[in-house]
Amino acid sequence: MSRYARGRSLEYEIAALFRSAGYSIIRGSSSKGDVAGFKADLIASKLGRDRRTVYIIVMQAKRRKE
């Protein structure tokens, strides 16, 4: 499996965890997402219970060689 495929599968695993917790996910393929000057692989967002709070998580996922 290529490094790209391993990294992509990690992003999909993380995205599935966030989706199961009720988050909406945007995936920036090949680390080309740009949020406020950051290169992001995944952006997760969720409304709080009061509808005034928004949780946003921006992350870059990396998988080490094994």
C-alpha cells in the first residue's frame, strides 16, 4: 500500500469516528485544504445543544512508517 493510500485510509478512519459522534466532515485531499492559512486534511464541525455554540476541529493527519 502506498504512503498516500495509508494516509487517506487514516483520514477516512478519523472522519468516520467524528461522523459517528455527530460531526460534519470536510476532507481536503492531498493536504490542499486551506483554512485561515493552515493546510488541513480534515475539518470537523458540530452545533452545540444551544445552537449558539459551534465546535470546529481542524487537523492534519499523518501516519508513520511501520
